Amino acid sequence: MSVARRQGGIERRSKTGPLRAVAASVVLMVLSMVAVLPLAASSLEEQTHQIATELRCPVCQGLSVADSPSGMANQMRDLIRERLQAGESPDAIKAYFVERYGEWILLAPKREGFNLLVWVFPFLGLGGGAVALALVLRRWRRHPEAAPASVDPAYLERVRHEMAQDQS
Amino acid sequence: MKKVLLPLAVIPLLVLLAYGFWTDPTAVPSPLIEKSAPPFALTLFDGDSFRLAELRGKVVVVNFWASWCFPACYEEAPVLEGAWREYKDRDVVVVGVNVQDTEKAAREFMDRFKFTFPNGPDPGGKISIDYGVYGVPETFVLDKEGRIAYKHVGAARGDVLMGQIEGLLHRVPPAVEKKGDHERGA
């Protein structure tokens, strides 16, 4: 890319730059979140694993039933597999665990009522941050950096002198 | 103005943090309280069979324990055996569900504390999961109608357990509203 074109590019971008860049990064972030959403599980093992990842291992600290090597998690995985084999739906199995352990057993809270705050807040924060960033960038552009402060000519002369000495 | 607002904004965050640090993450209220207790059957270590469903009309203490659960299970063992001996003739049953244990270790534990109340293993952990157990020991006290009246997490304490049992033994069945048997002010 030639220097001239690159400069032109920068020139053009700077008109709508900050806003567009922020918007693009938000879109990218949302897309990457969507990308990691679980794919529909098919086999019995996959389905068991899928349900187990959504349940909290009761004897662990912040581990899912799928990730824990504990005996209890093992038994829970067996129970999930058995219930799937008996023809129960994943939702019914999760509901069973919620009935016994409370909503605490779900690693992600249900998307309803007060819980929705947990789902909405990150996006509100992201949006707020983007707006704040855009405002700050705009202000910076309207008030470009102040002219360099005046320097005592004697001091400047001394610096130049010493630098020349250094190089020699 | 800005100088005041910034520290003020920190206050809600501090309150949230304080709340988080003061609450016990393991003290999760059981959704089963006041619900009817999940039925279960045990094959006891002495070979007999035990069915919860046959105990309607009795106060039942269901204890989940393991021989590896030290020291809590060791602390509460004499309490459970004591409660059983004290109340077994008064329509109270204590039953032990042994979870994630080996038969040998469980038997040694029972010999050590001279258990005489029914005890049986929970292969596959189905009973513990049915009761929402997330660690041993946990103790449930069931009323005469088979509802879970009380859940205790950690070593059962004599005074608490006796208090619960006494309360349920003497609890008057829910009053049916009657008409005409109370005096009106003269």
C-alpha cells in the first residue's frame, strides 16, 4: 500500500472513525459470544455431557457436574444418562435437579424476572462504555492538544549542547 | 461535585461486596422444606429392608453419612444413636443412609459407635440426589405426615435434634375450623 493511499485512508476514517470502530468491536464481541453457544447435542453421551455442563457440582467450588471428577458428580452424570435413556427430556431432567437442589444447581440463572439483570447488565455496560468512549473521542477531536508549552530558550540551548556532546 | 460523586459511586459496590463476603455460599436453603419427603427403600446392612412409605404416622429422622466424613459424622454419631434409643418407643424412627462409602468402612463405623438404628447404603447416590444432599452429614426430620419439616447441614446437635423431634411429636394437627365452640363476650 502506498504511503499516499494509507494517509488518505486515515484521513477518511478519522471522520466517522471512533464511532464506527466502537460499533464494529461491539458487533464482533456479540458474534463471538454467539459462536460459542452449544451446538445441539445428538448422542446419549453428548446429551448427558451437555446437561452436566449446565449443573453445578454440589460438592465442588464453582465446577460443573461435567467437569468435576468427584464421586457425587459421577453419580449425577449416571443419573442424567439413566433418565435420558428412560426417555426424559433434558428440560425435565434439569427441572428435577432444580426441584431437589433449588435454582442454585443451575450454573446459569434462569432468564426471567430479577435474573434478567445479570443478562442485561453486561450489554448495558458495554453500550455505556461505547457511548462514553465516543464522547471522549469527540471532545478530544474538537479540542486538539494544546500547543507545546513554551520552553526557556536558555534551557533548550543547554539540552542541544549536551546532546551534541553525547554524540561526539 | 465530581469529588463527591466518585467516592459515592463506590458505596453500592462496597455494599455488594460486603453482602457477598458475609453470606455463606454453602448455606443454600433447601427447596424441599415443607414438601413431602421423596420415598425411598434401603437394603439395610443387617439384611432387612426398609421402606420410608411404611412409616406414616411416625416422626422420621433421615441422616446421610459416610465413614470418611471426619470429624462431623463422628461428632454426630453418638447424638443420632442417643436420639434413637431415647425415642424409638415413642413413634420416632432414625434411619441412616450411607453414601459413597465402602461396606467394610461403613460397618467399622457402625461398630465403633454401636449403631442399633437401621442403616443402609445408597448405591448410585439416588437417594441423596433425591433429597438434594450436597455433602455429608445432612439430616432431615420428617413429620408424621411424611413432610420434610427440618433440614440440618453439618453435624447434628443433640439439643436441636431433640427440639425438632419433640416439637413434631407434640404438634397438634392443623386445626380444622369449628363453629360455635367459642364464647362470645357477654
